[in-house]
Amino acid sequence: MAEVIGDILGNAVGVAISPIPIIAVILMLFSSRATGNSISFVLGWVAGLVVAGGLVLVMGLEDAGGGESTVGAWIKVVIGLLFLALAWRNWSSRPQGDEEPAMPAWMATIDDFTSAKSFGLAFLLAAVNPKNLGLTFAAVVKITGAGLSRAQEFGALAVFVAIAAVTVAIPVVASLVLGDKAKGGLDTMKQWLVANNNVVMTVLFVVLGAKVLGDGIAVVL
């Protein structure tokens, strides 16, 4: 099981390095419903990853011999190519000169969010976002093809989710523990992520796209 966790670690970190949800949860911490909405957001993020990963896990994409299936490998190839295409799109759309980075329109309404809306948004960002869905799928395919028991498979998925949720949870924990003392650092983090979102995502898509594509090609060829 330790070897599998090592194999899926990069995927989990790739999900964790998601600027948009980190920016969203930091904005919630500065809103009028800071505690309730931010905690709901973290729970929604975890739930989205659990549901997405759990569905792939119960599908059982391993081959008859217990190894990784060819179907799963081909899907990895498609995901890898998609990530490389997304890398190009992010790089092409990066702000030029003094141009302000474009952020999703819903971020301007975060102060009006309820706990339920915060949960739902996080669930969608975790489970439906192409990057997170692709990385979760690739990780679970690796888990199901490792010949583990069902309990070990769910244990590996739990580790994946825990690592993937760290960056969203840390700002909330910091705010709960440090209170107003955390606001300066959180605001600095938010500003950096907003300014560098496109570059971060471009690098991430290139690295992860190459890895997932390589993993798929290694099985199908």
C-alpha cells in the first residue's frame, strides 16, 4: 500500500495546488459568514473528492489479472493530452503587461454565500473541475490496478483525499487558531495566487499532463 500511496502522491499534490478554491476559501474568511461558510467549503471539497474517487473505485477498472486495465490506460492518455492542451490555454490567456488577472464572476458574490452554497461550490470545484477529476481518476486507476484488498483501496483513497484537501483546509485552520493575526498572511497569499494563477496552472498542467500521459502510454504500448 505504501508503494501505491507514493505513486498517487503527485496526483494528490496536483489537486491540492488549485489556486481558485484556495482564493475562494480565503475570500470566505474575510466575509460576514466566515466560519460557517469556510468550514462548509472544506467539507464540500472533501465530499467532492470522495464521491469522484469512490465512483471510479467501485467501477473496478482493473484487468482480469488485477493489474491496470487497457481502458483505464487509454483514458489516462486522453487526460494527459487534455492537460497539455489546458496548459497551452492557460499560458495563452495569461495577463499581459498591466492587465488585471481575470477571476470567476461568482467570486464577487462570495459575501452573500450561504453555508449550503459554499458546500455546493466546493463540491463542484472538486468533483467536476477537469483537472481535479482527471487527476482523481488517474490516481484511482493506479489504486485499483495495484492488487490491493478493498479495504486497502479505500484507505489509499482516504490518504489521497487528505493530501488533496490540505491547501484548502490550512487557511481555515489558521484563521480559527490565530484569528485576526492570520489575516495579513492570508491576504498576501490571496494576492499572489490571483496574480500568478495562469502561470501556476500552466506549469502544473505541463508537469501532470506529461506524467499522466506517460503512465498511460507505458501500459498501452
